[in-house]
Amino acid sequence: MQSLLTEVRLYIYGQMIATSAAPDVSDTAAALGHGVQEVEHAYRTLAEQKALVLRPGTNTVWMVMPFSNMQTAFTVICDSRAYYANCAWDAFGIPAVLERDACIFTTCADCGGVLQRKVACGQLTDARGVVHFALPVRRWWDDVGFT
């Protein structure tokens, strides 16, 4: 089972990187040559292990950190592809995972103004501003969709 979990997880990450979207269970099953029920079980097990987050009540990937499988307020442009991050923390994680330069766009929670930050050669080029986290790290998984 562990080899299937690794294979499924790597496939999901590969598709997120290549297309900015997570594959559904049937696409993953077909691509990897496994049964749909077997892959559904792998998706649920990966969610239980907090390796990914499924949309509530479904087998659809919602988050595979640092990537979001849905549009969010944190857009990361890297190599002319738009990715979405789950939060500010994850927005900086995307260029780190990809080992690429990136522009990160979001809005200021206080004034609503546009914020842009650039990452080049693994470094934040303009470190102005403050990132606010609504909860301490130890509580993020209490409701990871809120956090």
C-alpha cells in the first residue's frame, strides 16, 4: 500500500506542477494503471495522513500543500503559469518547491490594495510588509480550510 500512496501522491504533485490542477481519481487511476476504488482509497488515506486535503464529502483534491486546486486570493506566477496557494505562507512555498523565480499577487486584508512580491534566485526581493496568521501554527489543522 505504501508504494501506491507514494505513486499517487507523486502523480498528483506532478499534475499540479504541470497543469496547475490536481487530477481526479479516475484520471489518476487510468494514468497509473490502478483500479478506481484502489485510488479512491489512496486519496482518502493520504488525506487522513494530512498529505493532502480533500473537499469535504468528496474525493476531489482541494489542497496539496503548498498548492490549492481552486482559485484563491494568493496567485503565484511562475514560468508563465498561474498557481494558487492556500495562504501567504504557501504562496512563498510554491517558488521554493518549483525552484523557480515567481511573482506573488494578493490583496491587503486591511486596505484591499494589491500586493505583489517577487522571488528571484530563491530570495524574496522586497521584504516589506507583515504576514498575519489568524491562528498559531499548532492549530492550523483544527480547520485547515479556514487557516
